[in-house]
Amino acid sequence: MSYAVAVEHLYALSGELAPAAPGAPRRKFDLAHMRTLAAALGDPQKNFKAVLIAGTNGKGSTASTLASILSVSGLRTGLYTSPHMLRVNERVQISGITPGANSLAEIDDDTFARLYFRVDDAANRLVAEGKLPHTPSFFEVVTAIAFLAFAEAKIDIAVLEVGMGGRLDATNIVEPAVSVITDIALDHTEWLGSTLTEIAREKAGILRPGGRMITLPQHPEANIAIGEIAMSLGVTGINAAAYLPERGAPRGPYPLSINGETITIAPVLIGDHQNRNLALAIASAVELQSNEHLTAITPSSIEAGVRLTRWPGRLESIASPTGSGTILLDVAHNPAGAWTLRSHLTHAIDDGRLPGPRTLVFSALRDKSVREMAQILFPSFDEPGDRILLAPVNSPRASSGEELAAVASALDTPVIICASVAEAMKLASAEPGSVVVSGSVYLVGEVKAWIERGATA
């Protein structure tokens, strides 16, 4: 069966997080279902070491940085992230696909299709036999594909970004060598809880009795919840603060001592908040080298891995394909991410890196805190000549144009409603100035696709 058919079948499963219809039951997730599916596939997740990374913001940046370090160290590495921007294959990457190459690359279409139908056949058989109550979700199927791909490639270690929460996430059937918890904020509250304590407890579900956890001090409410669970399980906590740059140090490369050797950390991901994600990734690499006997990891490979990290759509600046100015892409998809973007915008506007007039192209999923995100971002676009363009993205969870317009009306903010992302980008790029694209990973993905098409359709 072809890749196109595999993707079509897969996307038919993708509504698991969409708001349920009135009166309809919400989908329930159960790790027992994922374990049943994995067992039918031969438990591929038992064939490699794994690092689990949970949190609200910074998971993907931390995961991509750690995977880059491990790959540069010469370890056959798998990287599993979500969501994707352009192609679902982006979620499953492996280093060494090209002989002699340490860089990560997504699995090819033929491999993805072959593994999809293997998972699909197993799932259909389990449902027919009554061993599964229903067809696995989109995320469960792609997670199973990743585990199979990693096992087939005989990787040394997988870096797994948790999709949502932690306790019931499909990735949580692995036995992690190290568990990493990034910064926690309010997001997916209808699934994870309405307080930081409830959400932190869900994230801490990736911890194991006697295991090792890497994190950084954060909001006291989250610290307490994570600490209580870690103590109850006898988890050894590792504070990554030792790998942060010195307080007050100027932006840019900074020296760092690792195992008695001083190296230079040169971040490629923009934003002060990335220093925390870098510290978590470096602390994880050091922990793996020390306690998992991955001696290929060295200070110099950590230095090179950081420098070679690639994680698009995070404060990513590109030249407009129409030649009208700069486009800044950022996937800020919750209030915490929006505040981080707003801080960056303030500095970039003040120092002239984001010349006016400025246009915000904004969209968000319906199950996100759309109004709060708008309240945070819209005030940065209130100078004469600035514009705010709203456009729905192509997702069953997307806010419609009418819903986005209602948010703007409630905030008494003048906006332009566009029928599509492509229409919004054509309008935004028609005049000189800077364009900021934010509010959803899916929005950034559609803009990248529009640019790849030559900014014409």
C-alpha cells in the first residue's frame, strides 16, 4: 500500500483531542491499550534505551538538542517529537540513516507506509479479537510506528517527547533511563487538570521507582507536586541549574565546565528561555554518560551537538519570499509561550531587528486559551501601520474565522479576517515591513508550506 493511502488512513484517526460533540463521551486513554498493541508488535520499545521528556513548554527544544548531542557523539539515535509542521514523517527521525552520517533524518515514505500498515493490521486484529475496545488513536499509532522504526534501525537510544501529560501518554510504556521534566504551565486543562499541581502530577507520571529525574526549579506549585511524587518513588533528582549561563551574563556564547573541561556553548535556538532547555539537555547527556555508560558522550561532542541542533519554527527568522521584509515564525501555542514571544518582540522592536510596520498573522486551536493568547500578543501590534490578520488553520481542532473574530471583538481590537492562511500571508507580504506568525504549530507549518510552494498558492 502506498504512502499516500497510509497518511489518508492515519489522518482519519486524528480527532482524539478535538472537543467532543454535545452529549458524546470524551475519548479515554489507557496505557493498557498501548501495551496490548506494542505486545502484538513484539514489544519493539524494549530494544533500546530511552529518555522521556515531559512538560508544557520546551519539550521539543530539549529533545532535539539532546538528540543532536547523542547523534554527534556517534550514538545511533532516535528522536520522536510532536506535532509535525509539514509531514508526519518529521515525528520519527533517526541518525545514521545515511552511512557515516551522524545527523538526524526523518524516516522515508516507504518505511513509514510499511510500518503504518503493520500497525494497522495488528490493531484491526486486536479489535476483532476483543483485545482492544476500539481502534488506536492517531498518536498511539504513530508512537507504535516510531518504536518499530527505532527497533529495526537498531538504535542505541531514543529521545521521546511526551505528547500530552505523561502518566497516560502512549510514550510512557517505555522504561526510561532518564526522565526529564521541562517547565510546566496551564495547557490542555480539560484533560490534565485546572491547576499547576494537577498538571504537574500528570507530567510526573513519567517517573519510575528508583529512577532518575532531571529538572530545573520552576513555579513553587509545580516544584512541590513533582517533589512529592519523586520522593514517594525514591527518585534521584538532578538539578540542571549547574548548566545555565551565569546570571547577568550577556546574550550569546558562554563558557561551561563539564567534567573538568571548559567548553563554549553557542546556542542556535533564539530566546533567553532556551537557556533552560539547553541546560536540561546538557544535564541529561552528562547523566547518560555517567550512569548509562555511554562513554562516547564527551564535552566536545556536547559542544558540537548544541551548535548543530535544528528545531524550526521557534523564533525562526526568514526572509520573505516576496522580498518585502522579514518573517518571524514562532509556534507559541499557549499563554506561557505567548509571553515568551512577547518578551522577544519587545526586545526585537526596541533594538531595530523587527522594523515596522508590523503584521501579526494569528490563529489557534479551539481547545487552547485563545483569548488569553490574544490578550498577550495583540498589544505588540498597535503602532500606526501595524495590522493583525486572523485565519483558520486546517485542523479539526481549529478555531474558525468567526470564533477568532469574536475573540478580537471582545478585546475591542481591529483585525482583518482572512479565509485561509495563504490569503493572510499574501496580504501580509504585499507591503514592506515585518511579519510575525504565531499561535499554533499548525499555523507555522502551513506558512512554511506556503513558502515552499513559492508563496503563490
